[in-house]
Amino acid sequence: MQGRTGKDQKVFPRLKLSFSRLGQVIFVLREIVKIVSRIKPGLLVTVFVLSFVWGFSSIPTFYIEKLIIDSLVSSLGSPDKQKVFYRIFFLVSLSLLISLLRNILSSVNSFLRHTLSRYLDAELDVLMVNKVSQLSLPALENPEFMDRFNKIERESGRRAWQLMTPISEIPGYLAGFVSATAVLVLVYPLISLGVILVSLPRFFVNSKFIKREYDLDTELSPKNRVWAWVRYHLTKNRNFMELRILGVSHYLTEKMRSVIDEILSKRATLNKERESWAFFSSLPLTFYELLVSAMLIFWVVVGKITVGSFQLYLRSLRSAEQNLNGLIASLLNIYENYIYVADLVWFLGLPDEESHKGVIPPKGDISIVFKDVWFRYQDQQSWVLKDISFEVSQGEKIAIVGENGAGKSTLIKLLAGFYLPQRGEILIGNCEISNIDLSNWRKRLAVLFQDFELYPFSVREAIGYGDISRLDKLSEIKESAKKAGIDNFVESLPLGYDTPLTPEFGGGVRPSIGQWQRLGIARVLFRKGADILILDEPTSNVDPEAEERIFKELSKVSKDKFLIFVTQRFSTVRIADRIFVMDKGKIIETGTHRELMKLNGKYHRLFTLQSRSYVGFD
């Protein structure tokens, strides 16, 4: 399945873009209308209908204006002034009433369109975060993916409005253009065709520059990523104290300014060229209106049409031009957003990591087997794991020790199915891990990663997320907190288990690293249905007394389960049935604490060094 193999790091297909203008417009209309129809179908239909009615209602106004002007001209010298006054007053009132209705339609439609765009923006946000949570780890770590995802995320806020506005305006522009050209056809059919022909240069010029803007956006993606990271470190990083002690804030600010200057300079150069071409492409339409106006004036002079008809035809011509320009602008806006939507649809169509429905490994007395496993994160990098082979039985407690960079954490990631080996195989029972149902497998895992997540919402949630189906079981959450030795701290808080775990929320606190670690352990212990407990450096920031109590509890709750823990604190490894000593990606020693001490090898040396530090030896 795509995204799960360690043999191929290209975890998703390359996006293929076609710049067929009509094809792009249809593509965007279909995909966005599909999303909006799913969330607010009635609202979408209402917006389209109101837009169409608004566009069609301009011609009655033009016709009433014709009647007013002709009535004024014909009334010159008329003896019945009162009759003329009432007639013209009625027509003016009717015109104002239609204008008022058009204003009401415009205001209502603007409100509904704005509301719809907010729903679309929110839905896109939900779709994106949900998709990210379902993708495989290799996909999320791929630079090509991150460039494109950052572009999608960066554009999503403004694109929702820019997508919804032109789509909702198309019916109005279309109705306005059709009704205006229908009037012009009565005068001279070729006038309408001319409006279309002289508008084409603007369409082609703008579509050309939209393609160039997309290419520039792609070129600038790495720069935008640097911009985002620098901004994060200056505004949202948790290590503000380190930034200020190191004094790097000014350096990072200048780095950010340099990147911004480069990005904006390239965009300004392109925009300057675009505006120049836009000016020249608008000239044919200007000269065409002048030519038609001259023809209509001539017809008035020779008596072929009335002054009111001149007003009607000239207003209809300008209305046709305005509506066609609006229609073209909307289509170009959609065309411009095509690239964004194409990226978005590509992203939403990526295969979920757990969509593969494989074999469900049996519960009960099973074994976990690594057989000649080799792994590296990228093809060009060095091997992180080399020829790893071992077998663990249910009920065993396994400790994995070794220096930093030995491959301990990577081994755990493979066991959880986040990566697959390039060589060898991992068996769960008799099932190869690439063939198992990941969703089912992970329900059996209780894992505390070395860089575990810090959920800030409340203590109850920070622990209860271990098993969200039991999030309302406060008594069991409290029991897990007690086992992890964090209960006294929680109960001392003013809001108890409802206390937010960040000062950014009202009444919140900022736990120490050691307290966070105990909360993480409590989360693992709360995961009741798991029969495989995996902990990566679970007590690295916990005091020795609490550490001993936690490991005693872990030993108790894992009697009939797998317990695998990574540690560099040798005081805890004695509870393990076996200890794996890793060095440079290999397991170089295996045995109990007593057996490994007798070997007088790597484990003996590391244990002795740490023991000396405890008793104050040099």
C-alpha cells in the first residue's frame, strides 16, 4: 500500500496539472460545488437563484429609463402637463422601486455568500486536519509533501472566499450579459459578437500570468517555509527563555526580513509586468465602445431611433461589457484558484495510512519477531538498524539500552507500524506487519514516545486520551494518575482534573517536564485494552523515588502483557526479563542484568560508569 513501504520513499503520486482553461474551470466548479453541496446545499441554491435574479433585473431598469426619456422628449409643448407629470412620476417611482429591490437582493446575497464562504473555510480546515492525522509518517516527513501542504495551508484562509465569491457571482453575470445582449440583438446582432471578441485579449493575458504566478509560487515554496519556521520560533515557540539567553531574536528577525524582501521583490516584478499587459489588453474594448456610441448617435440624428432608445442601447452595451468582464474575471479567478484546488484535491485524495484492511493478528499467547531487519529513513542515508533479529513472547519485560543514536526509538517506530523495513521482516504472531490491519494493531498498543504529545486542554483529557471511549470515567482517570504518582499534584490545583495545562487558557498551569512525563505515563496506564506496553525513556525527568514506584506499577499491570521500554537509566532495567544492548544500529548483547554484567562488555561498562556517578566517583 502506498505510504507504508520502507522500500519506496515516494509515498504519493506527483500532481499532474493541465492548463486547458475550460477543463480547469469545470474542474474547480465541480470540486468546490461538491464540497459546498455536502455541507449547505440549500444555501448554495439560494445564492445562485438570488444572483441570477439580480443579474436579470438590470434590463427592466434600462427599459424604464428609455420610457422616461422618450416621455420627456415627447412632452415638450404638450398642453396636458398634469398627465405627463403623473406618467413620468410613476415611471421614476417604478425605477426606484426596482433599484431598491436590487439593493436588497445584493445585500442579502452578499450576506449569504459571506456565510457560505465561512462554512467552506471551516469545512476545508476540518478536511485538511483530518487528512493529516490519517497520513503515513513517511509522507508527512517528505520535503516535497511539506512544500505543497504548506502552500495549501497558507492559502486556505483567503482561498475559501476567493473561490466562493466568483462561483456565486457567475449566475448574476451570465443573466446580466444574456439579457443585455438580447436587447442589442434587436439593434444589430453583430454588436453582441463584437463585445465578446474585443474582451478576449484580457482573458488570454490574465490566464498567461496566472500560470506564471503559480510557477513563481512553486519556486518560492522553500522560502515561504523558512518564513513560517522563523515566525514560529519568534512567536509560538515554547522556548522563549532560550531565545532571549542566546540573543538570537534579532538575528532571526533579520533572517525573516531578508526572506520576505526576496519573496516580495519577485512578486512585485511579476505584478508590474502583469498590470502593463492588462492596460494594453483593455484598449480594444474601449475603442469598440467609442465606435458603437458613434453609430448610435448617428442613428438618433437621422431619426432611426429615439433618444430613449439611444439610452437603452448604450446602457445595454455597457451592461453587456460589464457583465462579460465580470464573468471573465470570475472565470479567471476560478482559473487562478484551480492550482490551489488541484493541490487540495490531490492532498485530500492521498491514501490514508490505515485504509489498508489487512489481517487482524490474533490475541492471546503470541510472539513478536524481528528477523534480519534493516532500516534507513532515506535511500541515500546510512542504515539506522542493521540486521536486527529477536523474538519476544507475551508476558516478557524487555529493556532496550544504548547510547544516543543507537536506533532504539526507531525500533519502536517499526514495531508500531509507522515505518516498514527495507530488508527482513517483522512478524506479529505469524502475520507479517506489512499485511496486518494497522488500525486494529494500534488499538493493542499503549505507547509513550520520547517526544510524546503535550495536550493542553485539561488534566482529564491529557490522561483520558489514552482511551477516548472511556473519557468520562473520571474515577479510572484518577486511578491512572495515582499509579503514575501525579495525583497529589493534580488534586492541589484549583480546578483539579479540569485544570488546563497551559497558562494560555484561563486557570491553566504549566507543568514541569517531570510532571508532564508522569501525565504521559498515566495516559499509557489508562489505555485499558492494550496488551503491548511500549515506553521510550518514560522516566528520564522523574525523581528516583517516583521512578521506582512507577516501574513497580508497570511491572504489576504488565503481568500478562508485553512490556518494552527504552531507557538510559540503568537503575530500572533490573525488572526486565531480558535486556537488549544496542550500538550503532545493532543488538550487540542480550541477557539479564546479571548475565550481561558477567559478559564484561558494553552493558557492563555503561552500567559501571553510571553507578560511579551515583556514588560520586570521578
